[in-house]
Amino acid sequence: MVDDGLEDPPLPDDGEIVARSRVLLGGWYGATCVAVVGISLCLRVFHLGTQSFWIDEINVTRLVRSGRVLSAVRDVDGPFEPPLHFLVVLVALKLPLGLESAARVPAALFGTLEVLGLILLAREATGRRLVAVIAGGLLAVAPFAVRYSQENRYYTMFSALHLLTWWLLLRALRTRTLRSWLVYGALAAAMILTHPFAPLVLLVQAGVVLVAVLRARGRGRDVARSLVLGYSRGALLAIALVLPWYSYGATNWIRDAGKGNGFALNPPGAITVPVGLGLFKGTAEWLLGNAPVMTPLIAILLVGISAAPFICRGRARVVAICALTYVLGFLLVLVPLARIMGTYFAFRRIEAFVAPLLLVVALTVVGVADRLRSARVGRRTVFAVVAIGTLVVLAFSGVATAKYYRSQKTNYRAFAEAVSTAPENVLVVVGPVDPRWVPSIEQYLRWYRVATPVTFIVGGKPLPRLSVPEGGILWLTGAPPRVPGLQTRALNDLGRMQIISGIIHSQQPTNYVLPWFASISHPTTQSELDRQRDRVAKLPGMLMAIA
């Protein structure tokens, strides 16, 4: 076997970690990790408050600022909406920042922690520092990960805790110390309180522990017994930490279930997520490139992912196969779960899969280096191959992330300004909108001290009766009206809109954007006003993305 300098020494036990970390932080590995995490933080904080909230972010902030955050979260979506992210945002809102910046700080910080979590997990799972820093570097600039590190939702919080629980589990299986198991249990509880998908992760992790126990029986009963006891204590701690929330929530959930009320987000059968080419194609495009079409970045990463089981050897191959099986298995389980919850398959909800997929790409890069060293290729050539391959991916990722920074979520700020600057004798009409959006839009206007009365056209409800106003009507719509008598201006650049993408019914992703349009009309008769209202009421609440 060739001593190529790429293999790492064994991981330290608990007693060695403090002393070893002092040495590592002074070496290339520690310095590189610090640089990668620092870069990831800068990318996630940059541009953080530039974009206004979109409707989901408004909904989160409305619950947080309701003055009764726990009961509000409990009553909205029941067990599908754990409270931890909302509590963290409640603390973040005390920062001396603007509302939309402060509310996104937790996502940015956990997005940075996500990068550190992948580095730790990759080092633990593979025993390779080079794999760890490459995987962390790829995630630091990954456009989809950066995007959702700047949104007031719990996706990056879940991903960070998800990676850290896997790291702590593998570490506890190796060290078998009580402290390791208890820390794992505490983080597992935090993950449960962050995302409804957490129980699926813990179920897989329990299976890993079971396999480890069965394998340990060949080394003696004491080893197997220590694993069972350690895991049991960690699991009991997790249960003790989450039990108060679920006990509190059950006081309403059970009562509502007894009345026949469920927590599905849409009527049964309204959304039937299919398993097909569209699911896998869309997942690859969005998670790897934050794009609705194939790009060079996505193609390169797909090649790296597909090649890993064939390029890698030994432990690295096992890790690559396990990671790919884990992601694929999760996708297939989440489809029926989406149907049960009555929701579509939103790719943002599986942002946590970006990290394991990029870990597989890092394994391929290092696997190629290992193959070259086995063929007795010079160290400089091997280094050049690794460096060039990594830099190419980083460059394409950087371009995609820069494109994200130039994009627009929506424009509720311009919406609020249009309402606030409307003359007193102008009637402001908003819609058509989903009935669930109305209180959130009203709340957003109150946050920005907009006191102008607003009339809503609400989908599925009777049209409001409008009287001909002296100063005309300001129509705010999610689609261009193209109605005679209306003068319209877009509040967004449609070519730069961020796509809200997912799978609903068809075999292809359904890609929507959420722009706003402001239109002015001056109807002179009631019949003319009614015709305008009726035409506006037929508009879609959102637009298909420009291809």
C-alpha cells in the first residue's frame, strides 16, 4: 500500500479531544475548517435583509409576535408545526436590526452550523479530513443551502441538527461514553422540536444502533450491553425533553381529533404527489443547483454522485452507498407523508438532503485521488487534480449563488408603500388571495404602520360589494390584470423572481412565482366597476415561472 499522506490517523477518544483539538487548530485541517465556516457565515449574512418577507415568512413572524407563541404554534398545524424555531426567532427579534433581517438571523446561523455539522459528520463517518473539508466547502457555497439560510423558516435549523445528531450518534457508538449518549439525546430532542420529519431520522438512527448492537455481540456481551444502555439513556433524555411540548399540545390535538377535525393542510385527495421522473429530476435540479433546469453545476455534481460507488473503496464506498440509500429512501417515504399531510412536495422542505449529496461528491473527489496514488501518480499531480476538481465545482456554485443574490422573493415592501401612499379618496382592493393569507397581509401592513383600509377579494368567498370611489381604485394583484380601464405597473422584475417549486400532480415540477402588480382605474359607473372587479376576481393568485 502506498503511503500517500491522504489517510488520517484514528479519531481521538473523549479524553484526547481537548489536547488534540489544540494541535489541529494550528494545522492545515483546523485552519481550513475555520476558513470554510467563516466563508459560509459571510455568504449567509450577506444580503440577509435585502428582500422583503414572502407569505410563509410573514406567517412565521406573525405567530412569533402574537404574544402567545406556544399556543399559536400548537393551534395552527398541530404536531406538524414544532415550536423550537419560533422560540429562537422570538429571541432573535430582540436584536437591534430591522424586522426582516432579525427574523432571518437564526436561519443564517444554523445554515453556518449546518456546514460545521457536515464537516464533523464527514470526518467521523469516513475518517478522512480531506473529505470533511471538501464536503464543508461545497456546502458553504451551495446555492440552495445559501438561499434557505436567508429565509425565516426552520429548514436549515433542521438540517444542522440532523447532521449533528448523526455525528453524535456515530461518535457515541465509537466512544461508548455516557456523556456522548446524553449529548446525542439532547440534540435529538431539539431536532424533534424543530421539524415534523425528525421522527423518521430517529427511526433510521435506531436501526443503525440495532445493527451496531448485533455486530458488537461478537465482541462480547459487555460491548453490546454498553451500547444498549447508552442509547437507552440518550433516548430517555430525548423523550423527557420533548414530552412537555407534546403533552401541552395533546390537550388540543386530541380534543380536535375527537370532533373530527384533522391537521391536513388541504382537503383529502386535493394533492397527490407522484413518484416519477419529475420527482427525482426536480430534486436534483433544485437541491444541487437551485434551478428549474439542468445546469453545468448540476451535471457535474450528478456525475460526482453517480460515480462514488464505483470510484470509492472500502469505508468510503460504504459511506457513499449509505448516504445515497438514505436520501433515496427518504424521498420515497416522504411522498406518502406529503399525501397524509395534504401538502405538495416542496423541495425547500428537504433542504437537509443537500449535505449528504455533497458528502458523496467529496468522497468521489478524494476517491479519484486515491486511485491516482494507487497508480503511483505523483503527489503534485494528485493535489492538482483534487484542487482543480474542487475549484471547478466551487466556481459554478459561486456563480449560482451570485445569481440567487440578484433574485427577488416577492415585494411586500413595495406593496405596503403603494397602500400607504394611496390618497384618502382612493379605494384599495387586494386579491384574489388565499383566505389564509388575509390576516398575514393585514399584519404586515400594521408592522409597517400602514393604516389605510384595504378590501380583499378572497378566493372561494363572495365578491365584496364596491362603491365607485371619488379618487379611483388601486388594485393590488398577483398577476397582471390586463383589464380594460386599468393602468398597471409591476412591483417585481418577473425575470428575476425566485421560484416556489415542488411536485403537486403532474410528472413535472410545478414552478410558481409570487409577484405583485399595482393597477389604477377610474370607473365612472357602478356597472363598469363591477365588470373590473369580476375580471380581477378571475385572476390567478400566483404565476407560473418564466421558462
